[in-house]
Amino acid sequence: MKITICGKGGSGKSTVTALLAKEYAAEGKKVLVIDCDESNYGLHQQLGMDIPLSLTDYMGGKMKILDDLAEGPQNMPMLFDEKWTLLDIPQGYFAEKDGIMLMTPGKIQTANEACACAFSVVMCQFMQVLDLTEDEIVIMDMEAGIEHFGRGVDNASDVVIMVIDPSRESIKLASKISEIGSSIGKPVYYVLNKVTNDTLDIVRSGIADKENICCELPMSQDIMKAGLIGSELQDGNDAIVSMKAYLEKHYSA
Ligand SMILES: Nc1ncnc2c1ncn2[C@@H]1O[C@H](COP(=O)(O)OP(=O)(O)O)[C@@H](O)[C@H]1O
Ligand SMILES: [Mg+2]
């Protein structure tokens, strides 16, 4: 199964990615987490790993791919000439711990280095050529917003999970992502994150397709503190355990 995690900035995409990855790994699945956020540096810490080298560099580098892209997205050549499995990801271009592999198409490093489109091209193509066994799961932690849909990065995903924090912006974005998800034939499920007794009902009432709420992850002092210190998250979060069961019941690929 290939899962995309999306939502607005700070909603908890990386937190949900790390917690869900750890839950699948605890069950014995092989999990590949892809850090597609070209700007932020939290996910590898939440997984207790170092950031690996960039797959975009392995595939020829950002400037070469942007040159190819200048001919128009429809003329972009395939960078991968065959199907890949998790075993084909080259040494150094993934980090690994406790059954979870982490890779990234790259991060923005310097001023004037050009846009992040090359990263999206690499990820679009990688997701297309990646063959998984039944025991393997991919979780893509996206950059904030919906540009990745425009770039086609989600086309090879099976499932879109949107993380919603208690804010009007998130609730508005949910209806847009629901619409975009249906337009590309992907089920969209929602995680209501950072909810409290005061906010849960308000957030729920803003979601049209409530049956697709797969998780209510409460505001947690432990998660907040781990985010502040930059420490690894632990598996066994009750809400995420239930979320995994929900996904197993509602979706099987
Ligand atoms: N359920 C939660 N309870 C408390 N803090 C949370 C929760 N979920 C996320 N956070 C905190 O919110 C901040 C943003 O989370 P993060 O996962 O990095 O968001 P995103 O990847 O969407 O930008 C982090 O400091 C994180 O620790
Ligand atoms: Mg993030």
C-alpha cells in the first residue's frame, strides 16, 4: 500500500507519518517513509534517524532534471529505466532503523538554487516504478498545502490521508482535498489532530464525509515536548493503533 499524508503546515503530517510508520513496523511490516517536505527538518528526528542523501542527486541532480523539465512536463524522459523494489534503493540514499527505511528526494539548501519541481519529478516517477510486496508499505510525508497534487506526486498513491488541526484553514482545505482526491480516484481519510474536548465537535462538524475520519489524535503534552526537544516518537499510541485498524478494515490493496 502506498499512502500519502498531506495537510496544512504544522497540522501534524510528520507526526502522524512517524507514528503510523512505527505502528506498521511494530506489526512486522517493512515500511518506507519518504520525506517529501523540501523545507522542514523534523521527520528524521521523530523517527530517530539521520537524513539520508537525496535521491534527486542520485538520479542526476536537480539542475539536470530541471533542464529536462524545461521541454515541458509531457516531454520529461523517464529517469528510471526499470521497476524498482525497496532493495534497489542505493546505500547511503536511505536511513534505516527498526524496520523503517527513510528516504528523501531532497531539501532546499541554498538561496537561488531554483525551485523544488525536480524533487517532485523524481518522486512521481519513483512511486510509479516502485513495486511493493504485501508486507511493504510506503508512507509519503508531503510538503504543506496542495501543490503536490498539481504536480501529480499523488497519482501513484493508493490512499490519501489528510491531517486536520483545529483551524478554519484546515477545515476549508479538507473540502478541497476531498474534491481533488475524488477527481483522481483516491480515497481521502482524515486525521483530526491536536483535538481537545472543546474543539473536537467543532472540527468534526466541519468535515462533510465524517465516515472517512480515520483517527482522532488528541493534543498531547508528550508529542508536543518531543517536537520541542527533537526526540524520537514512540510506538503504541492508542489513536494511531485504532487508525491502523480502521485502514485495514476500510482499505486493502
Ligand atoms: N497531537 C499532538 N499533540 C501535541 N503536539 C503535536 C501533536 N501533533 C503534532 N504536534 C506538534 O505540532 C508541531 C507540528 O507538527 P508536525 O508533525 O511537524 O507538522 P507538519 O509536518 O504538518 O508541519 C510539532 O511541534 C509537533 O510536535
Ligand atoms: Mg512535516
